[in-house]
Amino acid sequence: TDALSWKLTPYPRQLLEEVGLHSHFSDEGMQFTLTRMENVTAGDGSIEEKARVIAQSREMTEKNISLPTDHLSLAVRTSDHEWVLTYGYPRGFTVAWLWWRILLSAAGSLVFTLLVMYALVNRKEHQLL
């Protein structure tokens, strides 16, 4: 892959639009944040590293929401910085039907147990006759 240069890219928003980052994640129903670390000089002269948001999902910007805790991160190495792409689904990576599956499994197990119990009791009663 080609290394991207922050200094050589005067319009990073145009670059992100050309790549189609916003449309790619919105089409998949995902949210993302693209950040890079910057050295910032504090008031006392000390240098601190601070994350600068380069781009993020429109939903996150408009609704002021954050990514779920089970998100994924990908470091993108550029010629002069490292960009970090963090992405995930709004509800996390757990499937929506998980609780229904657990409930259905428990109900199925109960029905199967009752049928086996009925068959064993019926067999024992038949043997006693």
C-alpha cells in the first residue's frame, strides 16, 4: 500500500471522500473514527501527545455518540504519522437474535425433557400392568 502523507495532503477531507470512507462504513451500518496523535505544547511549555480526530461517522458527529466498547482498531502507517482507524457496529458485535436463541434453546430443552419423561413413565406403567 502507498504511504499517505499528512503534509502532502492539504485537503484530507477530499482524500477521505475519494477513498469513500464515509460511504463504505455507512453502507455496512458501521461507525468509525479516524484519529492521529499530535504533539501539543501546553501552557507551561511541556509537550503532550493528543489525539486529533481527522474524520468520523456522520451519525457520531450529529448525535454526539461514541463507539461501543467492543470495537476494532487498525493502525495505518503514513510517512510522517500513524493514523488509527477505530470502527464497530452501534450495538457492538453481539448478534441481535442472541437472547431469542437462548430462550428458544431453553424452551426446546424443556419440551424434550418432558417428552422423554412422559415416555419413560408410560413405559414403566406399561411394565407394571
